Amino acid sequence: MADEKPTVVSANDLRMAILRKEMEEIEKAEKAKTDQEKRLKDFADSFMHDHIGDDERAMIQKLVMAAVQNGKFEALVYSFPSDLCTDSGRAINNRLAHWPETLQGKAKELYDRYVAVAKPQGFKLKAAIISFPGGMPGDVGFFLNWAPDQV
């Protein structure tokens, strides 16, 4: 049986191990941030240049039907970053009458479709800021409403 001596670990070795772990965590956080920024950029590019597709229309229809099944008269049917409005969501946040003029890309396309198709059928559309990260307007939500008019 060999006489094994326990390995002596220095304080410097322990500090280096902690530093390596911290560096791994920083790298992981930076990668997650980069991935999130890429997803947001890809979303913004699609939002500004693509058209509303059949999948998005089908999802909106599913959301409305789910709300109806739950006895609701309103559904959140679309959301997007307020930065994609020309005024970063200011008009929507302040409930200004001209808020539709600040829409761009798919949001404008959805609004125009609402005006042409849904509004004549008795639907109402409301836009609201639905998140406030760091106290600033975050995402805009489009709420489609089919409640009866109040008398």
C-alpha cells in the first residue's frame, strides 16, 4: 500500500477556480444576451418587411375562439415591441387619437385589415402598452373586442 499524501490546494488555486467559474457565468450571460438580441433583430426585420401570414391569422383566430370559449369578449391577439412604433409607443401609452399613425410593418397591416374587415363587422380594436421594463414602455398589445355596445 503506497503512502499517498493529500494534495495541498493553495489559496491562489481556490481563487483561480472561483474566477474561472465567474468567467464561465459571464460568458454564458453574454451568449444569452447575444442570442436574445439576434431573436429581436430577426423579429424586427420580419415585422417590418414581411406580411401577416396564414399562420399568424390562424393564431389570432385561435386566440379569439379560446376567449369566446372562456366567456370573454376580448382577446389579446398580437403583441410587439413599442420600439417598432414611430414614436416608441408614446401615442399608445398616452391614448392619443392618432396612435394608428405611429404603426409600422405588420402592426400597420393588422390595423388596416381591422379597419377594412373587422370594424365593419362590429369589432373594436384597442392598443395598449402591456409591459414596462425599467419603467419604460415595453410591448404593445392589440386587443380585439366584440362586447355589445353599452347603453
